[in-house]
Amino acid sequence: MAFQIGFMAEHPEAGIMEAVQAAPRQAAQPRRSVVQVKFDGQSAPLTYYNDRFDLHCGDLVYVDGKLEGQLGRVTAVEYNFRIRLSDYRRVIALVDTDVRGQFYLAGSHFITFDPAALPSGKAVRWFKAPEREDEVFARGSDDTSFRLNDLGGLGARKAVWERGETYYYGNRVRYLCLNGMCGYAVVEGTQAYEVEFTYRNGEISGLTCSCFCCGVCKHEVAALLQLRETLEMIEAHDNGEFARTGYFAAVDKGTLFQFAVDGREWGSLTLQ
């Protein structure tokens, strides 16, 4: 492709300059702690018990309780404490914002062909909390398929198609990846929804969305429009990496900077 992006970033607690191509840091053993977490819309941080993660100020987390599903930022960590556990809600997930790899400019998104750079399991946590352990899901799929270059075969109603186009043009497809034949996208509406599909030889099948809407939904329309655009850009500009890896992940430009860059205190950005 014509453009590449890379950056160096310094982690304040480490004081070491790290290139995005460097090997991931080894995860620290979790330490029990009591942490304060600030949420948007809350005037003051709230206190939670943590026994699952090694937390630091600035980390993004999800908690249980009344603010379940909302992303919060750790503002204080205390290791010396004695509490009654029944009085405290817990931290249930730590968001991994440590992104390392080669990304390319691709329209409204950055794209990588490295499966380890930003896998779907990491990216989805930027947008939604993990499902509760007691949640049970069922899924099904028919045998229908349609061509990606002819989305009329999708059978979307006019109003749904127009809303999907609005989501697409508004960059609501925050993340999209294709791993072999398995496709996955995160589309942000009233909340973050996960779209899954199979892509093979230009054909789409097994299309589902976690909004659980009957029939085709706007999130699916937006995801497929973004998929079509991204594959067209890869075909026009890629130097063979997609053919070699059979994988790409595309992330909205603003999203990548919000989670992977804005939290850094020091570093450098290189455009080529």
C-alpha cells in the first residue's frame, strides 16, 4: 500500500521506549487490590475489589454491579486493605490497549495483515464487556448465500439499507477482520454489536448479528459495505501480504488512536 504507520511508545511505569514490533510484555501476576474507577457521567470515582488483574492507574476496566457494561478508568490502586467482600463489587475485565504491529492507511481505517497485532478478542473488549458467565446463547444459520459485489441479494428492506449506509458512512464499523473464511465486525449503534459471517470466493453466508433482529439488520449492512470497501482497497494497493497471510483486521482511525495512542504519555509517530 502507499502509506504505512508505525509508532514508538513509552510506558510511564517502565520508562523504556518500545517499538510496536517488539515482543509483548509478560503479564504480571495479579495482586489483590482495592481500586477507584472513574466512569463517564459519574462525578466521583467508585471503589471496587480486584483479585484477577495486575491493575495500574490509567487502566481501562469493566466492573459488575449497577455500572456493568460501562467502561471505566482506574484512578487509584491500594494494596493495603482489609474489607468485607460482600460490601464491594468487583473488577471483571481489564481492557488490553497494548497494540504492536504494522498498520497501513486504508480510507477511514487502519489495516494490518498481522493476526497478532489486533485480534478480534482484544478489539471487542474496547467496546463491550464480557458476557456474564451464566448467559446461554443459541445460534442457527440457513444455507443461503449472496455475492458481496451484489448486495441486493442480501434482501434488506429499504429503510434498513439506508440506516446501514448511514452507519457505514459514519464510520460506525469500528473493527472488521477476515481470518481465512471467518469474518467478524464490531458495529457501534446504541451499543456495540458483533456481526459474524463466512466469506468464500466472493460469497457471503452465515450472516448473523448480536442485535438478534429478525431478518437483515443495519449493522450487517454496514459491516458488509465496509468489507467490500476494504477488500477493494487491498486489491488495489496490497503488495501481497493478504494473499500470504489470508488475514486482515481493519480498525477505525479514531478508535485506534483513542485506545492505543492517546493513553501514552510519550512516544513518536512515523508516517512513510
